[in-house]
Amino acid sequence: MDLLHNAVRPYAWGSRTAIAELLGKEVPAPHPEAELWMGAHPGDPSRVTGADGVERSLLELLSQDPDGQLGTRVSERWGSRLPFLLKVLAAEEALSLQAHPSAEQAAQGFALEEAAGVPRDAAVRNYKDPAAKPELICALTEFHALAGFREPSRTVALLRTLDAPALSPYTEMLVAQPDSSGLRALFTMLITLPQTSLSVLLPQVLDACVLHVKEHGEFDLECRTILELGESYPGDAGVLAALLLNRIVLQPGEAIHLPAGNLHAYLRGTGIEILANSDNVLRCGLTPKHVDVPELLRVLDFTCGDMPVSTGEEVSPGVRVYRTPAPEFELSRLDLVNETRINHDGPQILICTAGAALLTNARGEELRLVRGQSVWLPASDPAVLVRPDGVESAQLFRATAGTD
């Protein structure tokens, strides 16, 4: 068991309070803090201090002893690579509208760009690696997001409510084909609008949203979101694409799983995010970064309907698992009142998000974890007792590799 020393990523959309407050640092932070990374991502791996007092990169530990650190099951499938990355994500502004490829799509895209000689650090590069990047976000605070295509009849109702003259032909497209194929056709048209058409349509949509908000209409939240995005990203076609997506508000403890092809954008809030250890992102808009529309359309999933929200499955008292099909990861939440034993045949990362906890491994070694701290549990520590320490209760999140 080793405490992790983790990197904080200072992206412009981050919060100056959430991560600093979690870590017990000065608030507000001197600059936006967007993500706290826990894991072995090559871009910013966590570091551990061993019993010898020497601080090492988690990447180094895994490369030196993949079987001992990761366990046979994980190392046989993933080699010396930790398949997941755990984050605290704190958004004060909207992230880019984006989707991630499947494993097959990533492998194909990566191979094509390698063969074409596109530098891996090029701004126009789509595939940084040949891996999928499924994600799950679990809210620590009220968390706002756009995710997945809304059921077409509801989108028609929204577009008709706005009643912008320039929007009418696009509304009627979806009326004529209210299914996934109709959504694909409408989305493709909106995201590829010539600037001359966009400069007519988008202001009309924003004006209609202002009127709807003033009238406290049925789609007040959706319209407020479009107005916020329009102000932050003027002239961006991604603002129109956002009209087609589910507007989601998660309460603490609620989570959504974002599989391959799901178009989404986090808007604001703090959450625990777990994802496959990949950098593959196809952006749609709400960003100055590279947007490859043909490749985006290749990976997008236009399945439509409400986005499933999970509160986890209680597998034992105080322990809830957020199950997904992703083989790379599994996230659990531990709301500790009494002693709990956690067992796993692979690596584990725990982060304390409330109170304090005492961990005891099979050798009787103890480690105290306070709010904001995280710990690396190698596969050689398969069974650990966890209990609240000095408080009535504690909350931890636990990341492990998934199962097939």
C-alpha cells in the first residue's frame, strides 16, 4: 500500500475551488484546476513513495513488475499498462462536444494515421493510440452534462417551440424521419453548415431561446444551456448540435456511462471519472481544437432516447458498484460506517472523498487515508480491511480493472 502523489491538470475550463478544497490547499487556487489524475497515464503518471523512501513513477513500478503490481489476469491482457485512469473532474465551464471510438475503430484509425506518417503530437491527429476510451462519471456535486441523442419526438417539440424561421426546414427533416437515421441526417447538415447559413440560423436560435427563457417555457433548462454555449463559443456549429442531445443533471452518487460513439459534453460540476487509459477524442464543436467531421460521423452512435442514470448496485452494506460493459475499469463507492473487506485479483486505487479511513493489509500494515488522499493497492495486496478512522463515517471511491 502506497500513498499516491498525483498531478493536477490546469485546463482553462476547470474550477479554482473544487480540487483545491478537496486537497486542503489554498482556495481559490491561483489558476483553474480541471482534473486530478490517479494512475499511470504516460502524460502525467502518479508517483509513489516506497518503503525505502524513494519516490518512483507508477509507470516505472508497472514496467519493472507487471505481474506483482497488476496481477496475472490483468498483465496477460494489458501487458504492463494499467488499463484505467481515475480522475476527479471539476468543470466550471463546458468541455468540448466529443465522442470516443470503439476498440476496432481506434485500431483502424491509429493504423491509418501511422501509415500516413501523421506525427502523434500533430494538432490534426485523431488517434493517439489504438485503444478505446469508454468513460463513467459519478457526481460528487450536482453535475450538468449533455449526453446522447434525445428521443426525436422530444427534439421536434423543442425545435417547434423555438419557432425560428430559419430553423423550420431542419425541424421538418426530423418530422419526416423521426429516428436514428433522421438524427444522423439532421446532425450532419447542422454540423456542416456553410458559415453564411450558420450566421443566419444561429442568431435566430439564440433569440428564440432568450424568448423561451423569459416565458419560463417547458425547455427552459435546454434553452439556458444553448445561450450559455452560444456566449462562450460564438459562431460554433456545436451550439446547434447541442440542441439534439439529452440535457442531464446528476445528483451526488448518480452516474452515467459513456460508451463508444456517445456524443457528450460536461457542462459544470465536480465528479469522479473513470475511463480507459487512452487519449482518443473526436471533437464535434465547442472548441478551437481540430474537428474532423467525416471521422466523427464514422464513430458516432445515433441511437436515441433517455440517457440511463445509475445509482450503483449495492453488493454489500455500504458498497455500491457502477457496472458497465467496459473491460478496462470498474468503479465502486464505499460509504463506510463499519469495517469492510475489499478483495480483488488486480490493482486498485482508492480515493477518500469524505472523512478518513484506516486501511490494513494481510501483513498487518496500516495506512491512514484522509479526504483528498489516494492510495495504490497492487495485486500483491488482494485483501484489505477498510474502516472509518476517527469519524463516524467515511466515503471512498475505488477503481479496479473490469471483468469480461
